[in-house]
Amino acid sequence: MTVQGESAEHQWVDDHAGPVVRPYAVTGGRARPVTGTFDLISLVTATRKDVSPEIGIGPEHLAIVGLCQRMQSVAEIAAHLDLPVGTVRVLLGDLVARNLVQIREPQSTLGIPDHSIFEAVINGLRAL
């Protein structure tokens, strides 16, 4: 919809929305990583110190490798690069496929909680 009196260029600018096209351009339009699923607290470490730009590796990829010389979580990477987590996950998939980063997934507790915990919750609810 065109607002009367606005130039065509001004219609695409929204100060509140921020950079809308950039994540799409950074990932080449991909919404899912080529490999892996990355939890927000998954820890990422670079496997090499120096990575030269090559086909398929953009400046954001290089920034992640640089950041991950010291272990970082996926959430920290997204915050440092000011990119959405979904975009960072796609980039991490590219880096894992090229063996440039290593991912350490959070450990999950496979055991079922003790029945005493459930009993305490039920008793607490009854006391309300």
C-alpha cells in the first residue's frame, strides 16, 4: 500500500523493524541448517584458529569462527553478532559440515524424577 506523499524508497524503511532482509541474505534464504540441531545452550568451539575466506563462507561464518576460539553458547554467538538465533543455527550447520567448529550438546537427564518430588508438588497444591 502506498501512502500518499511518501517516496518508494521511504516505504521500505522501518526504524522499529530493524534489518529485515539481512538474515535472509546471510543464509541464502535457508531456514534450516544443513546438518545438526543446536540448542540455545549448546557450546561451540572453533577447530582451527585461522580460516581463509572460501566459496560458501561469508563474513558472518568467519566471525563465528573468530568468536568461538573461546567456547561460546549458541545464544552468546547470536547476541555478539546481533543475528537471530535461527540464522546462527543455519550458519553453524555450514561450519559443522566444513569441520570448522565443534558442537557440544547439553547433557540431558534421562532419569524420571523421584516420586517424592511429585508427592511434594501434589501436597503443596492441596495446601493451597
